[in-house]
Amino acid sequence: MKQALICRVLYMLILCVVGMLFVAEPAQGAPVPVTKRGSRVIITFRNIPAEDKANVDGPYTISARDGSLKLPYIAEFKNMDGKTARDLEDKISAAYKEAEIYAAPIVSVQVGSDGEVEALNMRYIQVTGYVAQKRNLLYRPGITLIEALLECGGITDYGSREIQVTRGTQTQTYDYFSASDRAIKLNPNDVINVQKRGPFESRPSKVGP
């Protein structure tokens, strides 16, 4: 009986040793994508008011100049390049809670390798700065600068007549009170940024050429 028990224990030990010898090393997964300056990420929110979804969901651009990230209703995030999706999710969620904008937002971020996010990306136009309502508008062919601004409630009293439109890495400034500038056609993923009005900036009474 004792000999049988010893044999059984030895058999179990041999099985354990053999099993350990054949356990493969964990496979090395693909590198976790991180943000880069000038790259785009897709951010979606859950557990927030339904009417706010259209304002905050969508693609955003990590600034090519300084790695900052601008989101609606909240201060600009600094040094957001070199971050994983989890890094961004935690930081964004915490910031909205700390600012008491949303009580318990659930933030999801897609950070793709080169070209991957663009393939997943819906076609949006991002409108930010001094507008009545910062939004990510679904792109439609033929949409003009003034149409996009009006869909966001127009510029505020603090908004400048100088409107920046960033397309890729190029930024162009347009005049809100110029009919020709208002009529420019927008492209998917354009970013419209209404600057702050300067203390001596004039406001014409009507739209010019």
C-alpha cells in the first residue's frame, strides 16, 4: 500500500515536470499602439446624457505642434502624445469627473497604428473654440464653413472673426465676415477652430465679399 502511494506520488511529479518542460513561453503580442503628434484617435463616451453624445463622440487630433488634445467643455490636455488607449481613457474620464461635467463617464479610445484609425474613422468635421456648441459634425459632401459653424450655433460674443481650418498638417485662416471665405467647401476630418476675439477686434455690420 505504502509502495503504491509512493509510486503514485512519483508519477504525479513526473507529469508535472514533463508538463513544465512543454509549456511554451508566452507569445509576444503586437506592440500596443501609442499616440503620435498629428495622429488621430476616436473617442466615444457612455453613461453620459444622450443629447451630449453628438457633441463629444468622434475623432480628435493630437496636436502636431505640442502634443495637446482638445475636447469639448474641458481644459486642453497637455503632452498627450506617446499614450496608449488606456492612458487616454483614464485621464479623460478623470478630468470630466473632476470638473463635475459628467458624474461617471465611461470613455473608450481607439488608438491605431499608422493608417489604422483612418480606416475605422467615420467622416467627421470637428468644430471647437468659441462657438455656441462644440461638436463633431458628420461630414456631408458640399458642406461649407458657414454651414458647419451655424450648425454649432455660430460664433459667440467672445469668438474672433478669424476662423482656423486645419486639414491634415496645414492650417488656413478665414474671415467669418467674408462671403467667399464662408462658402469654402470642407473636407472630411477638417478641424474648425474659432479663435478668441481680441480686445480691439472690429465686427462689421454686414458680410463683405
